[in-house]
Amino acid sequence: MRSFFGRLATLPAEAITNNETKLINYIKTHSKEIVKTNMKIEKLAQEVGTGYSAIYALLKKLRFHGYKDFSLALANDYETEEYDIRDGDEEISTGYINVIRKNHNLIEKRSLFDTLNYMRSAKRIFVCNWENVLLSPAIELSNHFYRYGFNTHLLDSDQETIDERISTADSEDLFIFFTKYGNSSRLKQAISDAKDKNAKVIVISGKSLDKKSNVKIDVIHYLFVDTEMERGLEANFSKSVPFHYFIDLLIYHYNNKYVK
């Protein structure tokens, strides 16, 4: 939750205006100065050469509750970067640690419990990995809750199979979609079709979905999966790690609350 760059990574490029791009570039370049001087919004607007409205518009898109909330998130990001260790093999370890820390701050814990409540009340749970790289966390989620008596079914993005399951869905069914990008037209159609059947829909995504899709989703969890900030680590970093971390959190809270 408290991560500016984590939330920024989930925002599609087409959703950002020219003024907001200038603002983002300034924050990326001067994040240390903003944090160290506790820069006020008046100063930030002056430095970027934009009005307050552009700043507040960007913060609203990133789901911040005002400028103070943004300042705290940026300070947390700065502390994360300061923690970075740039030495040999430890680069990889630090990269994983930083991404986990960013997701720790990005994931909203209340939404985890909303997801657990939907799962506990569902007659059937369909877990779908939209990209092949997310098969492992989808299997982990499905198998764990199956062992606790949940009626879980594992799906991939095969259209015929998904259409068949949706055609028999009702208000007691739950669809959980794992996606890195969230921009597939077929995924958006599957979400819409499931909601037309009054089924519940949960999306776990590395990117923001469009507003039309967001309205239809019962719970959406955004994850930080873009490794661009982890300099030089793209070739070695597993994109599924944030999703495994999310599943581990979900399982932890379920076990802590419901398993005696």
C-alpha cells in the first residue's frame, strides 16, 4: 500500500497525461531531495512547472489519500532503495527482497480478508492462470484450499474451457484470475461474462485494468511485477515471485484466522 513506485508500475502508460509524465520524471530523478527536504506540494508544483491539479490527479489515479499519503509512500520507497546492497551475488538477493518489500507495502490487507470471505462462501472456485508463467502460484492456491475442503478447479486461458465453466456459473461461484498484464480483451470478456452470470470475480494483476472492467470486479489485488527498477536483474528475476508472495499471505491469514 505505501509504495509510490509500486503503484506507478500498475498504471498503464496510456492513462498518464503529459503533465503527469513530467511530474513522474521529476519524482524519479529527485526522490531523494523530495524525501530529505520533506518537500511540500507548493514546492513540487513550482519545480515541475505544473499546477496542483495535475499532482492531485496523479495521486488519485494511484489511489493515494492526499499528498501526505504520497509523501509517506515515497519515503518508504527511498528507504527500500537505501537498503539495496550492490555487491556480487547479493544483487539478486537484494532484488528479491526489494520487490517483496514493495509488494508488502502495495497489497491492501483488508482486501485479502475480502477475498477469503468470498472463497469461504463460494460453492465452486475456479482458479485461472491467464499466462503460463503464473501456473505455479495458481496450482499452489488451488491445491492448498482444496486440502481444506474448498471445491476448487484449476483452469488456464483456454477459451472453450472458460466459456464452458462460465456458462454453468451462478451467484455462488467464484472466479479468480491471475494475470501479469490485465490487458487481454479475452480476459475482459471472461470477466464480463462471469458477472453476467452473477458470479463473483477476483483479479490478481500486475497492471491496472481499465475502468469498465474494474467496475465489474468484486476484489482486485495489484502486485508490483515490473523489474525495470531492479537495475540489471531482468534476466534473472522470476515474474511469478510476487504472485507466490501474495498466495503465501493469503494462506497465512487463512490459517491464522480459521485453522485451529
